[in-house]
Amino acid sequence: MSELKIGVIGTGGRGGVARHAHKPDYGSRIVACCDLVDSSLGSAKDRYGSGLYITHDYRDLLDRELDAVFITTPDYLHEEHAIAALEAGMAVYLEKPMAITIEGCDRILNLAHKKQVRLYLGHNMRHMAFVLKLKELIDTGAIGDVKTAWCRHFVGHGGDFYFKDWHADRRLSTGLLLQKAAHDIDVLHWLCNSYTRRVNAMGALKVYGDIDSRHGLDERGNASINYAHWPPLSQTELNPVVDVEDVSLIQMEMHNGVLAAYQQCHFTPDYWRNYTIVGTEGRIENFGNGEDGSHINLWNNRSNWNPDGDKQIPIMRESGSHGGADSKIVAEFVRFVREGGDINTSPVAARYSVATGCQATESLRNGGIPLAVPELDPALEEYFAQ
């Protein structure tokens, strides 16, 4: 394959990840960008060159001669844009979550299978150093057979990131157990080597529903970090519609019998996530997510209070966005488009993270009832495992 010609649908926000694919000296180039916001398209021209094709209509972009496309639009547009790109026969980098419904995910997978087009999901946490080390420790037997796991997610920037724009409207996001928890559900599935078969959840809108300050319906919310917004009730200019939960708790039973839990809170003072994995011969827990001083503690001897564990594994800080994961995941996507082969991410796993999040959201909005997670067609699982 000669130089890869790549397009980007949704150049603002997460669309910046595509910059890692623009390497004209190494055979890949961003040649076309689509966005509804003129300033985003202007920034794209500055980044990728004056010859960049720009448009407000994704269909115009898909009419170009492209080898691949990044889809980094708001979640509620993922299905529409992915379906159109797959129909056009282009390899697709689809930002997580895959879609905002289980049915939407399955339509995407079925079409990728039918068209035999390469589909890649942007679950960048599978390229974060601390997650990779957790996975390595588990797979090399450091804690024996995994039996239970949990993740505590302190979303201290939640008021800025998720309650000032479309994320706060369940019609457009389903809920934050998709947009935000899709990462962590996927990581728990990966570390535990299974998918959730049954889930129940509780959650509520505890804080941000009490804030009266809202921006206008025709105004774009400012979702940038502002540390002056503390305590959480001092937030201003929230989205006109706020009907998603700002605290949620999930319990998951996986197909291999592992029991797992996930907790998400959007009004903590700190912003990070903490995983604990317990096996038949020990447990591991991360402290930090790749910042300076991050490490993983391993306990595999009986003891009382032992805050440092029996072994401490340092996680070295890596440069770049999301702890260096963004450049790594894009490099893997470009290689996958060119050559195929094994990849860290998985369309099937991405689908199960959405399915678990959707069923958990349905559970918490219906009294916490346990719900089964619909299984994917085994033929599709087999196809995407190849």
C-alpha cells in the first residue's frame, strides 16, 4: 500500500488524536477533515497544511479517495458515521464508546463483517503503561487465578467535562456509564479475561441537578478544566438539560465467574482511577495513572496493615496525551490498516463494554434490578478474533 490517505470526521475535541497519524515522511497523511465548527477546521488546516480538504458534511468527505477515516464525533453520531464509512469501504478508527445502544453496536459489527472492512476501536487505556503492567502481572501469574476485581473512578473534572454539553442529556449519551465507564468496564473485562453476563446498578443525580445556572439552548458549553470551580455546587453555565447520574455503582458477574464492581463519582476533588484485582495467590492495586510517582503494589503474603505491599512496581511517566497512549494507539491503527495482525483493542470487547454500560444504566433507573447482558452472535465473535 502506498501513502495512506486519511480523513477525520470531527476534528475538535477527541479529533486531535488523529494528529499522530499525520506522518507524511513515514507514509501516512491526513488529507481531509470534516467538522461543523469553522474554527476547528481552521485549526486543522494549520496543523495539516493548506492543501487539506475541509467540509461541513461528512458525506462529502466520504466521497474522497481515502484509505481510512477517524470518527471522533459526539457519541450519539458514532453509529451513523461508522455505518457510512464502512459502507464506503474505508478502514475505521471509531472513538469509544462504539455507539450509545447495544443494537447500534451490533449493526456496526455486522456491517464491518459483511463488507470485510477493518474496524478499530479507540479504547486507548489498553495502551496506558499502568494498565499494561497490571495485565502483565496477571497474565504471568503474579496473583494466581483472578476471582474478583473493582475500580473506583474519581472523576474530579466531571462537572467541567460532562455536565456542560450534550453528555448531560441522556437522549444523546444514554448515560455516563457509557461515555466515561466504557473505558473502565473494558479494562476490567480485559484484566479478568471475560465479559459481563449479568449486571445490576444503583445511581443518582446527587449534586449537579441542584445547580440553576445553565447556558442557553443555542450556546456551546465550555467543557474545559477550571480548578476554580470548587466546591462542585459553585459550577456555573451547565447544560440546559441535566438528567444523567453523577454517581453510579455497578456490580458485574462475568462469564468465567469473576465478580467485579465499578464506582464512578463526578464531584470528587481528585481525578484518577484505582483498580484492585484479587486472585487466588495475591492482589494488585494501582496508585496513580502514569503521573510522576505512579506505582502498582503487589501483596502475596499474609499480613496485617501493609500499605506498601510485598513489592512495589514503579510506572514511569511517558510523554504525550493520556500518558503516551494516544500516539501508541494511533500507531497500532495505522499498522493495522496497512498489515492487519494482532491488536490490543477489540471491536467485540468494545461492544461488551457498551452492552454492560447500557444494561447497568437500565438497571439503576429501574430500582437496581439484575439484568442479563445480551450476548453477541458467536459468528461475529469468531470473525473479529481472527
